Amino acid sequence: MHQLTTKELSFMEDEIRAEEIIAKTLNWCASQCTDQELKQTLERIAEQHQLKVADLSQYFNRSKMLQ
């Protein structure tokens, strides 16, 4: 694995934050829904973004240790 530059690491941190915000926003929207089908759809999409956060964080943490 090649070492990431400071700029690349900063981009990854920004992406992690963006994914976290998206997941929280979708969960909030789901909590406001009375339509159960829409609520489940929003929760499922939020979960996908939370999984992206976990994947990016894991990669970010490995990369950070290499620098």
C-alpha cells in the first residue's frame, strides 16, 4: 500500500464527515416519516452510508499508521 499524502488524508476525512452527516440526516428524516415503507427505505440508505463511514475509517486508520 502506498503512503497517502496529507492532502489525500484530508480528503478522506472530509468524505467520512460528509457520509456521517448524510447518514444522520437520513435517520432524522426517517424518524419524521409516518409512511413505513418510506421510513424503512430511508433507514436502509442511512445504513449504507454508515457502512461507508466504517469502511473509510478503517482504511483511513490503516493509512494514517503508515505515515
